[in-house]
Amino acid sequence: MSSAAQALFAPHALLPQGWAQDVLLPWDGTGRLAEVTTGVPPPAGTPRAAGPLLPAMPNLHSHAFQRGFAGLTERRSGAAGAAEDSFWSWRELMYRFAGRIGPESLQAVATWLYVEMLEAGYTQVCEFQYVHHQPDGTPYADDAALCRAVLRAAQAAGIGITLLPVLYQTSGFGGQAPGAGQRRFLRATDDMLSLWELLAADVQGMEAYSVQKPMPGARLGLAPHSLRAVPPEALREAVAGVQALDAGAPIHIHIAEQVKEVEDCLAWSGQRPVAWLLDHAPVDTRWCLVHATHMDADEYRRAAASGAVAGLCPSTEANLGDGVFDLPRWLGGGGAWGIGSDSHVCVDAAEELMLLEYSQRLTRRQRNVGATADQPDVASALWLQAVAGGAQASGVALGGLAPGQRADFVVLDATHPALAGLPPAQQLAAHVFASSRSRAIDQVWVAGRPAVRAGRHPARDVAFQAFRQARAALLDV
């Protein structure tokens, strides 16, 4: 071990193969685990985790600006008997808010959000960033201003970021002209590739900084917004262009979130969205299919076999009335999955897993649906699967407590009323299913550095005040 290396000792830790006792976790000067040793006594002077230790959770889908209006759309938009509220009516409200945010307010909102994420056990965020231009649709003098705002926010909070600049060109299948509410999102394909090269230099600078500190650093990918927003030729050219620059770059896309989207895709192409994508794009392990809620049996089978990650956002999907993903069918095909907080009506990794499991129970009238033959404890099974899938979607070595992975940990609060006196696996189960929204996290470590102590981020108060002021200005309250 080099002189820069450090270590943490955990009496109980959740390894990829399950729970283990007396685990020593040393990491090197870049913040990556050097080895994982079990059944050893604690070395003198090595910090000791006071509660069960978990691999930290990647958050594979975020629209940071939407944290600014989370909870503010829960009111019927029409009179009784009028058209039902839906994702599509919510989207119009979201467009109004997106029309007002600027680089400074976005940075304030995102910094607070990323502090919240760290306190909730997320240590990497995949930021699906699609507000690019000024409110009238003209570019900023710095064309990357809004993307750079979220990069600065990630650095300020100390969270890892996978930045996914969004390609957005049309308002519907078949090249429908975009509406006024979408003008801030629009980019030509060559314009996106130019932006991508600008951001690649920023991300490389953050990586160099991370090796020196260490800090979690950044990764750059691409997000074609959806099949309705990116015509086939633009999708092909953008994916090929980015992957010529970085063959391993993550590719994320919204797909099959709403029944109307499926119907419109069928009317346009004669195929369902996921089937069309699999037939017309090089979908593989680099891809994250965000939501993928409405698939038929063949789409489940083919998409799982492609190696792509299903990006599940249970709290947002429930809030927007999207529908329920068929988790057992996906797992039956060997599919990988992870979780994201998306619109940020909930910023809590444990609660996302609870909602995912409960949605399966409600639709199937069964219990412990997410458990596996290898891992019968459902909370442990869900946590490990979400970590592995989230790491793959992030394009970052965050796949659990194993050599070569980033030294990102969550330490549960063993004194929390829901956890006190329980064995480790049951403490995790209590954290997920029985902590009454009071969160049972004591510490969060990122790249071998403590980011959260006693459940609090050191920048919490300052970040919150900036967020509060930014939100008040955006909402005129």
C-alpha cells in the first residue's frame, strides 16, 4: 500500500456476493479500492464503521433543474369533468419552469440537489441536461453555460457526475416542428458534437483534479432525448459521432415511458419504441433505456439480452402516472437495472427501492418480488442490483465493494430507532422499508473521503440558502 493509501474497517459490509464480517477496505491515492479482505482483525489506527457498510448508490437519471419545482404541480389543472391530468399536462408546467432558469439559478438548484443526493446515499449522478440556450432559444455567449453550471455544482457538492448533454430536435415522431416551450432544448447534430468536444475538455480537467485531491471526477456521455425528439438520421449521426470520440461513452435515452408514446411510434413506424430502437441503433451495454415502462414480451426479452440497463425512476414514474415496469420479466431475461430520482419529487435511494418493490407487490399480489435465489433478503438483493446497473449506466467503476472500484461507501446509523439492535441485513431492510422517511444514514464516503457525517453534508446550510433564494426568484414568491 502506498503512503497515500487509506482504509476503513467494517464489522459488517455488503459485498457483491452478500454480507461479510470483519471487512478491511484499503484504497489507493486515486480513491480506488486496492483490495477487499474479510475475516481480519481491525488494524491499529484504522477508522471503523459504526454501522453496516454498503456500496454507495449511483443515481442514473436526473434533471437537476426540476428540483426547483418538485411538489408544485400537485393540483388538478382543470375543472372537475375536464380532461384528466397526465404526464402531458405536467410537461406543460415543466416547460414554463424550464423557460425561466439560467446558469446561476441552475447551479444553485443543482448544488443543493447534489448535497441532498449525497445525504441520501447517492455518490454519482447521471445528469440528463437538456436546457441549453437562453429563454428565446438563442445560444449563450458561452455555448456550454448550462452544462458547465451543473459541472460546477457537482464539484461544489463533491459528487461524481456523468454529464449527458441532450440532443433534442423535434416535438413528435415524423419530424414534427418543436413548440415554443422546447426552443431552449434544440440543437443540430453537428452543434451537439461541437458542444460535446468542449465539454470533453472540461471533464478531462475534472479527472486530473480528482487524481490530485482525490475527488470523484466526471464522465461524459450523450442523451438522445427520445425517439419522438430525435429523428432517425440524427440519432445515427450523433451516436456514431460521440462513439468515434469515445467508444465507451454512455448513451441514455427516454423510451416507452407513456402509452401515448407507444401508440404514436406504432402509427409512425409500425413498431413499438423499444423494438424500433433495437432494430435501428447499436444498443449494447453502453446504453441506458430510461423508464422502458411499456414493452411487450419480445421487447423485454430482446432489450435485456442487448446488455442495456433499464433506468427505473419509481417515484417519478408514480408521480407522473407512467405505469409499472415488469421487474421479474426483466430479471428473467438477465437484464441489468438501476434507479434514478429523475424529477426529484423524492431524493432518497432507499425510498426508490421501496417504491419499486411495492409497485411489483401491488401489481402481482406477491411479496419480496425483487429477491433472488442467491440473495433472499429483498433489500440486499435490490441494493446490489441497483448498484451494479447504476455503475454500468454511469460509465464509472462504482460496481460495489471490490478491487478497482471507487471507494464510495454508505454507513448506516445503527442507533436509528428502526435499526437499533437488528442484524446487518435486517438493518438494511429496515432502512429501505421501515425508517418512516426519516433516513438511517450516518456517513457517506466518496473516493475515500467522508462527504457526509452524522447524516449531514458540511455545505448543507449554505447550499440550502442559495437554493431557497434561487427558487423564490424563479417562482416570484
